Amino acid sequence: MANAAVSAEAKGGGISRREFLYYIWGASIALYAAQFTGLLVWFLLPRFREGEFGGKFTISIDELPAVNAEPTNVPAGRFWLVNLDTRQGNELMAKAPDESEEIVGVAAIYKVCTHLGCIYAWTPANNRFECPCHGSKYRLDGRRIESPAPRSLDRFSMEFLDADKNPIPGTQSELVNDFIAPVPLPDNAAFISVDTGDRIVGPRQCLLGDLTQECP
Ligand code: FES
């Protein structure tokens, strides 16, 4: 009886139950493959766009602070830009007794306090970063002066770009003692590219206030 129905379907030009199941199975496989491909593309594509926190920020060199001057605030990127050269004597940045090397170059410092995550600010009257929540203080380059901050401020990796926005070789941030070192400013730099998706936590250095006998 069933065979008769199947052959009747075949004769009538319809599809058999077996063919129908094949089509459903094929459609399921195709749907699964499409979902998998979509997930793969989503995973491989950058999650953050340029100019969005978590992505890269391209900033004109004109926005860079002068050497040893107060930091430039980049609110959208949640970082401060500093331009340091202790060889020239930096009134905003007392050198610590445990620092034998000069500090020269540009750095992008994350704006979040390393204690409990408050947003600290530059305090011009005291020439340092100060956190309003529990009083942590940091030097211009982000080194902690006073606790309760457990470590110095975090930094983002960065590099300099030329006028065509091509990376300038040799200007990519490097890790020195597991921390991002300032990058010396090259003559042909036109832009700075800061990658807010690549943050390195600040080192647990001695309190600068203890070293200079200025801790309360
Ligand atoms: Fe900054 Fe506590 S969050 S001192």
C-alpha cells in the first residue's frame, strides 16, 4: 500500500518522503555552515573600530605636549599623553634615587587609578596626578608617589606614524623590565597611534614618596 503511494507520488511528479528528508538534512547542514562561518568572521574581525576605546587612536603630533610640560588629556581614549626628557631637567618630575637611567620619550598612560579604578586627574597646583577617591598620587610619567595604589599607572602600546600614516620603523613600544618604555619622538613623526586594546599594567615600584622622604 505504502509502495503504491510512493510510486503514485513519483508518477505525479511530487517528491518522495525520502527526498523530502534529504532536502531537510541538506538545509540543516547549510544553515549550520552559515552560522559557523558567521561566527568565524565575527571572531576574526577587529572588535573595536578606530577611535573607539579598545581600538586604536590616531592623534596628530600637534596635540603632543611640549617636552616636560603638563600632560595632554585624550578623554575618548581614556589616556594621557606625556612627553618626557629628564636629561633636560624636568620640574614636574623629580627623579628618584633608584632611577639610574634617564626617562626620554612619549608614553600613553591609562586614566584609571590602579587602586580601585577611580578616574584620577592631573593637579597642576601639585604637579602630579591625584586620585580623588583615596588619595593615591602619581608622578608625570605614572610612577606612584603615594599609596594606596598598589602599583604605578598602566600604559598603552603606541607607535609613531609618518605623514601618510604609515608606521615609522623602530617606534613601536618596547617592553623594558616587563613594562612599556616611553618611545623617543622621531623627526619625521606626523601622528601617534595608541592601541587602547594593548595595555600593560604598571610595575610595583617603591613608593616615590618613601624614597624622597616625602610620604605623609
Ligand atoms: Fe584611586 Fe583608591 S581608587 S586611590
